[in-house]
Amino acid sequence: MEPVTVYLVRHGQTYLNKYNRMQGWCDSPLTAKGEADADRAGRYLREVHFQRAYCSDTMRARNTAKHILTANLYPGTSLHLTENFREQSYGYFEGDDSARTWYVIGMPHGGLRTFHEIIREHGMDASKDFMAAADPFGDAEDARTYWTRLMHGFKELREDNPDGGDVLMVSHGTTIRSIVDKFGRHDGYDVSVGPKNGSITKIQLTDAGIKVLSYNFVPKA
């Protein structure tokens, strides 16, 4: 298989982002800043000839992708929706205040108070498992469920693009962060800082696996 370079863009700011609420499978519209985030990414990527464009099947990702493709100098790139690159499902905690949620999740595990403390002490995958265990409805994704879905997504990208090239993927903060943590942790990428809205992360899919090329680049206005 020829290498596939994936431009992973985090969607623009949404209202739930603005209000610091948990936003996984639930959705909310882009704010004015979120539209500007998408336009800024679109201007930066306007000269990239995407073989295909993808986004998760959420309104926020779809609308961000449309802004980016509108700015692109190569018209006619079709947009494919994929549930495989959704955000992590937070189950019962969807829409809750983010700081409160991570306090509730972390305190039973050694008195950890924040998401940053949880991933520093136990890692990204453990944060998923802790949340799944705490969800009284059992809807939050644990690490195994989450990664089974994501690996189906990478298989989808490889099968769709056997000749390689550049593809766009508009996805989500924890998803991008998790990908970089799993496949780029030995290359010095700092996932203690989450990707900004409208930021660009690049990965490459090859026969040898998945390589992180860059993380959390925010284009200038």
C-alpha cells in the first residue's frame, strides 16, 4: 500500500466547548469562533489536493469539513461521513460540566481531581476505562471498545485509498489526542495539552503501521 497522509483537523469551537461541557456523541452547533476556526484551517490547507475527505458523523465535524473544502483550490472533493472517527462516547456524562465530571471519575482512583492528573498518573486508555466503570447506564466507551472502532476506521482509510495520497479527516479532541498518544508517545509528542479547535495534526498510514508526523498545529489567522 502506498502511504496515506491524513490531515486530522479538530472541529471548530462549539457551544458545548465554549461552556466547558462534555461533548462526545452528543452534538452542538459551531459558534462564530468555531466557524472562524474552520475557515482558518481551510485557508492553510487550501493548496492541499485531497484525494478524499472524511469527517465523523456529527454536525460539528461535518460543518467544519464543509468550510475547509469550500476554501480548497481543488473543487469537487466528496465528503464521506464515518462513525468510526466519532469522539469517545461519554455515556451518562454527556453534557455535564467537564471539571465536575473528571473530579467524579478521578477521585476514587487516588484522589485525582482533573483529567490532566488522570492521564498523567494512569494514561489515556485508563481514563476511558475509569469513565466506563463509573457510568451507571454502561454507555460510555471503555478503551477496548473505543480502539476497536478506531482501528476499523484506519482499515477503512487504507481500503479506500490503496494508491495513497493526502486525505482530510475532521474529527475530535480526545480522538486526535488518543491517536497521538498511542502512536506517537515515543516521539516526544506532549498529549498533556489537548488539540485546539481548528488545529491540524498529521499522521501517515503505511504497511509498517501508523506514524505521527505533527501534532496540534494551529494556523495563524
